[in-house]
Amino acid sequence: MIEPNSNNFVSFPFEAKFIGKYDVIVAGGGPAGLSAAVSAARYGANVMLIESESCLGGQSTSGLLPFWLGSKADHKKVVGGLFDEIIQTLSSKGHAMGPGRCLAQQQKLVGLGITDDEVVLDVEAAKRYFDELVLGSGIHLLYMTEVIGPKMNEGRAEGVFVFNKQGISFIAGDVIVDCTGDADVAYRGGYKTLKGSTDTEAMAPVTLVWHAENVNVDKLAVYLNQGGDKRFRSLISQLKEDGIWGWPSDIIVMFPMLQEGVIMINGQAQADVDATDAYQITAALVRGRKWAEDFLEKVLRPHVPGFSKAQIRQVASRLGVRETRKIVGEFTLTVEDLVEGVDFEDTIALSGYHFDLAKTKMLSSGEKILYQPLHQNSLAGQSSPAMTAKKGFVEIPYRCLVPKSSQNVLVAGRCISVDGQALGPVRVMAPCFAMGQAAGVAAALSAERKIGVNDISVKELQDILINQKAVLS
């Protein structure tokens, strides 16, 4: 086998078929991209949405994580707009629940169910609804299509090259919104990006989510209602002593789905995986599927109440990635900004989520563990005081969505300009919807006025978002 070598290149002459010209091109159809495309189209832009998977929704559908966080902070709603509309529509059809509401299964499972913040939805129903939402907005949609990169001309992106079953094609556009999660468009367009924190390239772990079925919810509920730890720390400690526990994280993360007896297992964390490397992605997917089987057979069935007859219902086809590339934007959001409660004049989205990004740490024993740097003296699974955002919620400035010196490229989602642990509150799906809505409107404004993304009136953008029932303060 020939080992991959990043220094070896082979030239490949090609002709790209011209597909068409659009006001706004959105790369990536996860929560940020879906929201950006719909918002731009509703403002009047002609929009092309490009998605590499077979459905929209990103991590909430392909990733089997239909669990949206970050829309509330201390009972205060901090994400509205299109996010609210989507929840209300899905909820009216019985395909979503939350925030602040729950079904019988969630009511039984104290601590695992819907709280004041969380939203859970039906994966397959969400896929169908997202199709209807996008196509009903007049958006041009391409599935199973990879964005190769933008065509740059004197610092301006003229469009993007894409690859699918038709081969390589070119799509021209006035403004491009990068919602790939990995800043693929910005990175390949020559805009500066970073991985991890500014002082280290270590990135948060990845997981491969899976769903268990045939879980006896009543037995699990008895354990929880009698004071059982929802993260099963004591059990894990015993399994470690018995030589059974072989995973780097020290907690079990699970949540009930809408279907009776179905529980989402938020995988087991895989440390030191660079999800911009295809070889590492492949290895993590293979490992994650094997771990799901091992975890069910060695931990859940024999040791966790209610799981004795559980089966694997489905393993995600998409790796759950928390952190890869982030752009260097016109402004970089830091932990200090959040802890000190800095007021930003260009706030375009909020998040109610907390700091939670684990990092790897090597112990003197040689064991590699996961810990949360902002928890005082904390290792994974241990409870300790943590730093919090002063306001109880996080403000996201528009400048974080603009790559430095960008003329017509915007970014939304977990790859915006944010440093280190400040990514934790920003990366979850509710604020990604909010960022996407802002980026979509901004892109449409830029295309309509024929001005740079740095030259639009942020005050006008904020006024439009507020009129769309977004929450900015």
C-alpha cells in the first residue's frame, strides 16, 4: 500500500461545466446553511444550496443528533426567527418537542428528557420537512455534491467548483456563504484559518452517534428517579477497576428520542482526530461503528438498567465533529469577551449554551484522558465549578462571520472566527441556525446592493433580523 504523502501532487487538467449564476451560493446544508439559504431566498435572492450528503440538517439528520441546544439561557429565549418557525412547524405535526415541553417518555426519564432548553425531533420527518422548506422557498438544491473550492480573482470569489456524478462543474455567484463546518470554501480560497486554539492545534474530540432500540424505559426511569447518576460515573469507575472500560471519556451521554424505547447514545469520544483528514475520518467511522457494538455488549446490556434487550437501531453515517478549522475573521471572539460580558455593537446572534469543549491530556501514568479546561481541576466526568458567561448568554458579532479582508465570502456555523473554549457555546445547533439566518440576509443585502460583505449596514441587518423575530439582546 502506498502511504499518503501531502507533498506529492499530480496535475489534472479538466473542463468544468458551467451550471449557472446565482446571487447567493450556500455551501453546506446543516443548520447554518439551511437557515442561510432560506433567509437569503426570502429576502429575494436567487440561491443555490450545495450539500455533500443526501439530506439537509447536517448533524441533526445525517449525524443522528436530533437534539438542538442553545436556544435558551436561564429561561430567557435567545434564539428565535427561523429556528422558532421550524420548531413550531415540526411540533404541530408531532415531529418535534421542546423547548420546555416533553412527551411521556421524556417525563419518565428525569435528567435525560427535555428541559427548558433542549429540542428533540424526528430525524426522518425533519429530512422531509427541510426538503419542503428549501424547495418551497425557490432555492436551487444540489445533493451529493462536494464543493471543491472557489474561483478567486483579485481577492474576490467568482463562484465555486463542485464535483458530483456529472463530474466537475462551476457555479458562479455574487456572494458565497461557507457553512461547511470546516471552513472549506474560505480555506481553499486562501483566507487564513486556524485549528484548535491559538496556542495549540489540539482539537475537541469527535463522536459517532448511534441509537439503541428496545430499551425498557420504565426500568431506566426507576434508576434515575431513585437518584441514579444520569452520566453513570460510579458504574464507569467500577468498570475501570474490572478492566472493562476502555474509552477515553468518563461519562455515558444518552438522551431519549421521540419514539418509545429509543435512546440516542452520544457515542464515545475519540481524541486526536483531525476531521479535515479523509484517512482519519475513515478510521474514526470504522472505529465508531465497532465501539457502538462493543459498548452495547460490554457496558449497556449487562450493566445499565433497561438495556438488557437493547439493540443497535442505527449508527450515524456522518461523524460528529466539534472543532476543525476556524476562520481568522475581522474580529475573533474570545473566552475573556464572554466571561466579562462585552457588549458588541454588531451582534447578530446569541447562544444560551455553556463552555463544554473537552481536550486531551496525558497523565503521568501515560494514560490519555479528556478534560474540560474551563472547569477548575476537572477531568472528564468530574463535577467542579466552571467559568460562565457573565450575561448568561453569548453574543456573536457579525465581524466573526467575515473572513479577514473578504469581499464576498461569509462564514456561518462552528467555523466562524472564535478562539479556543469560546467555541463551546457557539458551535451547537440553535445558534448555528441564528448565525445562518444573519449570514443569509447579509449575503442577500450584499448581492442586491452590489457592495462588499464588509460594507453592508450592520444596523440595517439587525433591524431586518429583529423584524424576522430574531433575538439579539
